[in-house]
Amino acid sequence: MQANRVLVVGKDEAHAKAGAAKIAADKFTEVQPAPWLEAIPLASSGRYQLVIVLAGAEIGIAAVTTFARSAERWTQREGMMLVALTEDGTAALHRDLQHAGFDDIIHRPMHPTQVASRVGVLLRLSTMRRELARRQATARGFTSGDGLFLAPAEPVIQSRRASVLLVQFDQSAHCAEQFNRAVRSCTDAQVCDDPEAARTLLYRSNLDAVLLCSAVDPKGAIAFADRMRRVPALYNLPVLLATPDVSGLDLDTVFNAGITDVAPTCLSSEQLSVHLASFKRLEALRAALAARYAQHVEMVIRDGLTGFAGHGFGMAHLEATLRECTELSLPVAVAGLTIENLDEINAAHGYLAGDIVMRRVGDVVRRCIRGEDMATRLSGSRILVQFPDTRYASANVAVRRLANVLRFQKVDLRGGTSIALRIGYTLACWDGSADARTLVASLKARKVAVAA
């Protein structure tokens, strides 16, 4: 498994090492310190998912701001999270650093476990960014048109006070009361002492976050968050766990339960306000990335007319199927279907009629193939159907039946016109060595049989 790489930038080597020591990294995270003079070449190399700059007395805010603005010109910036780690937790500084281009600001004093939890959140966001950038770069090779994959604007975080639900699990403890006062002073909070009663309050549409405060044993709060995660309507609602001793938390258990971040109950109202602002921004960024994923998948994976896989995704899926069938020693057959008279239909009745034909073909093919089979639209009139774990004889029966079902379709157009389809098909069986493109190219070399 490839390790996550974190670069910690300090004034000099000793300062950077001291900052790196404050980050409790797991075995899958490699933390590397770097002095200021070596920071830009290392940070712009694209090797690091997360770059943390130690802002404070040693490195002035002006220098840190210049560093962040120079990062906008780096080619690898899209897949990297840029973070400032500072001891000044004022809201003004938070805004200045955010406007300079930092994705997040971590303010001390923090326990190393709490810093590690924030680093874990940032690394997951960085992974989402990198994967999306990789998919977009791949998509440009098999999609046409400009502007399809423009990056959306940065998520807009409203300046209003956050609307939160505070669920208290140990309300009698003094540290919990201190945290509750901080919450009430900087948010529009609704406080609930009964976790069972809190469930009915979770469906408020204007909630920005849920704060779970546990001053003694966080197990009840973690179990509450885990039950929240199992409700689809609450899956994306941010959850913050506040507890006095964050060092005793098992972060894997915490994150797997659906908790987004952890914080100590000793935070002041200003520190909590800054924390929630960062919290909301990270969640907005995650939501924006999720929306881009959904839009990207819809545009790239599916063909809009037929509902089949797009060319690029279909070929990638075929390549993966061939690798899997190689490991399991299973046969693979592929068939090519061609609507022979689609160009004639477009010429005689217009392209709208051709679109109607392709929609009908998509509906019929999806109904006639198995769940494990996949149909791909290779080009305007050409369709590829993959038959995993299928020998030539069985695939030949299936594709002949499919071609004949399509041949008997009568597509009705406006004005009472009906169109009959002429369907050609070819079939090839994988020899165990050819790659996906070679296998598909062998279909073109075969004689096209017309369904009779």
C-alpha cells in the first residue's frame, strides 16, 4: 500500500522537525520535515498529498501568505491540501490565511492525537482530489467537447452563525459545562441532554453540524454517531466529537463510526468558532468534491442516449474483466452490434429520429442481457456487448437472439412513421493473451452478419 506523504515546512531544519514531531502519524503516513529554503521545490514536486506550513513567530504571516499564493501556479496544486499550523487561533488570522489560498488552518495548542485526526481528514480529501483529477485526465482522452470538466468555484461558506445540535452525554461534568458555554456563545445551538430524544431533532434541515460532548466515556457518543451514519438522510451531516482526553481515542473506530473530527472540551469560544469555521469549510469542500464525482461519473461512464457505458469506461471495464478472467481461467466473449441503417434514418428523418432509435435500442439491449454483461456504445451506430464467463457457442446464441429482437422492433416517429431496423453483428472469443483494444479491433476484421 502506498504511504500518504506529509511535508512539514519550518524556518529551519530544527523548527521543521519539531513541528513534524507534533503530528502523530500512523504506519501508512510518512511525515517529512523541510526547511524554508527547500520548501517550494519539494512542495511543488507533486509527491506530497498534504503540505503543512508552521506559521508563527519563526515564519511571519507575510511569508506564509506569499508561499500560499505561489502554490496557485504549481501544476500539482489540484491534488494537494495546503495547511497552516499556527498557535494564533483568532478568527481574523483564520480569514487572512484562508483568503491567501490555504485549504485549512490548524491552531494550537492541540494534542498530537487531535492534530492526527485533522490530518486524517485532510488526507482523505486530498485522495478524493487526486482521484478526481486522475479520472478527469483520463476522461479527456475519450470525451469530446471543451469545458465539460471545468473545476467549479470554491465552496461558499456563509458568515452566519453555525446552527448546531449539541448532544450531551455527561452533562454533570465541569469540563463539559465549559465546552457547552463556548458552544452557546459562538453558535445557534440547540442543546439536548437525552440522546434518544436527540434523534428526532437530527432531521432539522438547517443543521450545519452535530456536536457530541462526552466528558467521561466517549463510547456512547461513538455509538450514537454510528447509528446516525446508517440513516441515509443523515449520512453527510458533519459530526464533531468533543471529549477531554483525545489521546485515548482509537481514531480508526472514531472515523469508522462516521465522526468527522474530534476536539478537546477545553476550547475557548474563539477557538471553537475558528474550529467550526474550518470544520464547515472542509465539509463544504468534501460535498463539492462528491458533487463533482457524481457529475463526472454521469458524464463519463454513461452514454446519454442509450444508458450504456461510455467508450472509455467500457474499454477500461473490459480490460479489468480480462485481467480477472485470466486469474480465474474463465472465457470471455465480446459481440459487436451495428445499426446498419442509422445513417439512412438520420438523412431521411433527421437526427432527432436517430436519437429516438438509439434510446429504443438501449432499452431493448439492457432488458435482454444478463446482469454481469455490459453494453458499451463504441461510436454512433456501434455497440459492444461483453459476455464474461461465456464460451463462443453460448455467446453466439445470445447475440443472434439479441440481433433478432432488435430487428423486429418498430420505432414510431411523429407523424405516424414507423422505422424498421437492420442489425449487423460480429462475435469474437478471447484467446487469453490479447488486450481489450486488440480484442475489439478483431471484431472490425470479421464479416458482419445481418440478422435474418
